[in-house]
Amino acid sequence: MVVAYLAKVGVKLELETMDYPSYLSKMTKKVHGPGYFFSNDHGNPFATIRKNFLPKQTWNPYMMDDDYMTKTWTETIENPNLTDKEAFAEMKKLAVYAIDQAPAIWLPGPYFYMAWWPWVKNYYGEIRVGAWRPAPIMARIWIDQKLKKKMGFE
């Protein structure tokens, strides 16, 4: 699908199929060619910018090393005077800037939906805590037994 998609705009592409250790090694050692087929989970805006677009990050297959990105990200997270709203606005601007640098061809991604009962408290739909580690999320969830019973569930 990707090869045919790019062929329509004159880009000839040959995919190299690899076993996972070889594939991962090329990315982590930053020895892959100009193309690297990669899917990356989203996180919070700060982690997403850091891991995808700052230098010396494992999950930065684009090998971006942009002084403006690094400086702005660092100044934003280290500024205690910014409100959360202001800091999130800065990350949004950095995301737009990163996409404008065209480090990748953005393919459509899947939608994820989370649902839970109203009596499940202290849960807001998170599925990752920096990585696929649901245990810290599960450890903080609690069940409102009174609400559960009131809604007809025992």
C-alpha cells in the first residue's frame, strides 16, 4: 500500500523485510536509510515531542536534531511560571513546527476508544504511562461501591 501510494507521486520505494531484532537495531543505532517504516504510540504532548523529535532519543527514527525544537521544548518544561494551558499551547506549536519540517510521511493511524463504568474512579482513559505499562494506572483506580450498588450492580 505504501509503495503504491508513493509511486503515484513519483517516489520509487523498495521495502526490505526484516526480523524484529534487525529492524530495531537499525533504528536504535541510527543506521537506517532515508526511509524507515515506523509506528509510534502517542503519549502526553511533552513526551511525544521529546521522544519523536529531540536528539539522542531512542524512538526518534527521523534523527531530527533541530536547535529550535530542543531549545523551545527545554525552556517550556523548565519554566515554572507557565500554566499548564500555556505549556500545552507551546507543545502544540512545536508539533506544528515539527510536521512543517517534514521528517516523515504521516500515514493514517487507528482510532482508540476507552470506556469504563461510572463507578470506576480515578481513571481517565489512559492506556500508557511512558510505555505500555498499565500497572501504575490500574494501581490508582478504585471502585465506588456505593455508586455501583445504587446503579443496580452488586
